Amino acid sequence: MKRIIFLGSIIILWEGVYKLDIWPDFMFPSPLNVLDTLIDGLMNGTYSIALLHSLRRLLIGYTIAVTLGIVISIVLATNKTMDETFGTLVLSLQSVPSVVWLPLALLWFKMGETSIIFVVVVGGIWNMIMNTSTGIKNVDPTLIRCGKNLGYQGLDLFTKIILPASIPHIITGMRLAWAFCWRALMAAEILSTGQGLGQILMWGRDMGNMNTVVSVMLMIAFTGLITDNLVFRKIELKIFEKWGLMAS
Amino acid sequence: MIKINNLNKAYGKINVLQDINLHIKESEFVSFIGPSGCGKSTLINIIAGLDKATSGKVLVDEKEINGTHTDRIMVFQNAALFPWLDVYGNVAFGLKNICKDPNEIRDKVEEVLRKVHLSKFKHHYPHQLSGGMKQRVSIARSIVMDPKILLMDEPFSALDEQTRMLLHNELQEIWMETGKTILFVTHNIREAVKLSDRVIIMGIRPGCIVDDIAIDMAHPRQSTDSNLFYKEELIFRKLKVEIEKVAKEELGNEYNFEKNHLSWEHNNTMGGGI
């Protein structure tokens, strides 16, 4: 309820400032017009198609980032030399914003899908690696001893005990990776070509149509919010509860 | 059945266990008691094969042990259940390693769950169980493997007194029924005296066996039995020396286990307050 009142007052305030007519339309759009454009765009398919395009890229990039991330973390967690060399590299690469990779990607993969997906992968993978390898390294040693005691060894010990025991960390990594991939995708789409949300946003700017720009921004925000809060948060909470990581 | 010959264990330069020699007969219930840091947990870990001795041998049925084996199963202090498996899955987890027939696995698991009174909680996950129930699952997971030797590392120390008493009786029943050899590490003298045939008192720095006391009384025992109190007192007196040693080391030489019984203060002598 509080949130609805808050949201309502923001829209009223926004409309009020718009009515004062300080800035021209193309710099400060009206919230009602933005809403109109948003509904219109969703109805006639422009936005929904763009959203589907973006989500498709996101899903491809995200899947690659997660799978590759898990594989690399397994190598890092089991091989000390790799951890000391490549592990530190991951740490420094993680602080590089993923858009920075776009110029290289454009050179390597040409303008288009592949380079955008590459940037998405790079956006999410470091977080995935960091979280998963921390998870694997921090498995309760008693569980490992218990597994050995019950006759598990080598690969069995890894797949049946160490990996499941690190699932809470892996899920956190997946949630963060999703968020980072989403940001990377938007940045890459704005700078590159195609039919995603980012491109519509840029197209709106080129047309001087702020209604489009702001409505696409809203869509981007909502998509991120919904997946993060409704999907990942829920899964994460459930897993944390089951693994006994929450004070009940 | 278990023979330990001249066993030594050192971490770096610190001797944790020195010259341990011990024979344990089949179906014997043996408790290890001693001050913290005396290496009793290390000893049981070495017998389990989870830790390696620096020198000396552990023989089980005349064969030297090498690593873990499913005939020596450990019950850990904090139950160490797998959170992603339900009670049934946890109990069946180790069994799947030594038994391939699914029907047999099911029958065995159901039977052992009945034995520890957890049949109703088969599909519960560890986070839904109380501490006592978790430890029951842990015990079930161990005895379902039908090991020759059951190793217990302070299994009840994290439980409240009532739950512990219940579990004592259950463990006693299980032991009398199955006749397993049980090695039981504990801090609690009463627990040790009530449950075991033999109590091994360990000393500290370096960890060694100080005394080996037989509790030759019939099972099952009631905790109100006055003979138990007599044995408790006997063990406490021997253990006191070792506990005092630790306390002196930690708190300085002036520490004395037994204080002067008379109250004595300079200002409070007879007539001093006049």
C-alpha cells in the first residue's frame, strides 16, 4: 500500500513538473504520454518483439556464462596452480565493466549477434566463477569426511557431496550473473545493431522521442526487477532455508 | 578385534598422541574420556582412517588399516547430515555404495528408521528436524551400513540433557541388540560410565592413556544406580589430575582445583569488624 501511494505521488509530481513547461517535450516527457507509448508499443508488438529479441540473446549468453563458469570454477577449485594464477586474473577481470570488451568483440566477431552475446557472456562469467569456486572451497569439511567415511572417493565424492553442498553459492552466483548479463546486454545493444530493447532506446533518442526512451527504460527496469525478485530471490531463499543457512 | 600398537601422532613438533597401546575386544563398548586437547578425537579419527598416524599401527582383525573402510563408520558430533537429501536419502546414502539391490536398500533403510523411531519423518529434510532427531538420523545412517565398529565422536554433546538421556537408552538398546563394537568419545563422565564396559582415561601433553577402568555391571543400566556414582567418583578423581594440568597451563601455576573450604579474609577475622 505504501509503495502504491509513493508511486502515485511520484507520477503526480512528475506530471506537475511537466505541466510547468520549463523544459521542452523532447527533454522532459509527460508520464502519461510515456505510459501511452509503453502500452502502444506492447500492443502493436514493437516492444514485445524487441523484448523477445533481447531475452533470446540474454538467455544464450547467460547459459554459456553459467555453464562455462561452473566448469572453470571446478578446475580452479581442484587445481591449486590454476587457482593461484588464473584465479587472481579472474579477480582483476571482474572489475572491468563488460562494455569495455565490445570494441574487441566487434573486431573479432563483426557487428551483430555474436559480439553482443560475447559481451553478455563476459558480463556474467566472472561473478559466476568467483561464487562457485568460493562455494566449492567452503564446503563444510565434516561433510567431506563423512562422505569419505561412508565409502565415497574421487569423482563420486565430488559430484555427490562437494557439488551439491556448494549449491547455495552457485545459486547466488547465478542470480548475480543474471543481473550483470542484463546490464551488459543493454550496454552492448545500445552501442551495436539489431532489434533489441537497447536499440529501440537508441532509435528513440535519434528521433528525439523521449516518450520512447523513457518507456523502454521502464521496461528494462521492470524486466530486471521481476526476474531478480520474483524468480531468483525466491529460489535463493528456498535453497538457503533447505541448506540451513538461515537463522529460522 | 582392534589392536593399537605404539601409535604416535604429531602435528609439526607438537606430540598429540604418544605411545598408545590398546586392545579392544569384539562387542565391547569403550569410552574415551579426557580433557580437551588430549587427542581423543584424533585417536578415533585415526582408527576411522580419516587421519594418519605418524608412526605405529592400528590393526582391525589382524589386518592393518589403510584409509577409510565401510566396516568402520563414524558418527560425527554435529550429525553432519546432507541438507539436500531427506531423512530417507541420508540414511540410504552410504548404503548405496555397498548394496546395489534397490529393494534391499529400501528394506534396510525402513528397518533402521523404525529402530530409531523416525519412520514418520522419512520425507523430512534435515532443516526441519530437531538436534536430537538429526543425531538419530546420523546414527541410523551409520548402523544401516552394518559396520563391525561404530565410532562416535562426542555424538550427544550438543544436545540438551533430556534428549541425551533418551538417546543413551536408545543407543544402549541398539548396542545390546546388534552387539557392535562401539568406541565412544565424550567429555561427560556420567555418560561414559552409564554406557560403557570400559572407560579409558586420557591425559594431556602428550596425549596418552592414563588409566583403563572396567565398569563390570549388567546392561541395561539405570542412571540412578549407586554403583555408577561410585565409578563416576573414581574416574573423576583420576581425571582431575589431568584437568588441573590443563588449567595450570592456561591460567598460571597458582591455580588449584580445590580451594580452601573455610572463608578467609584479612578484614573478617574473629572480632576484626569491631
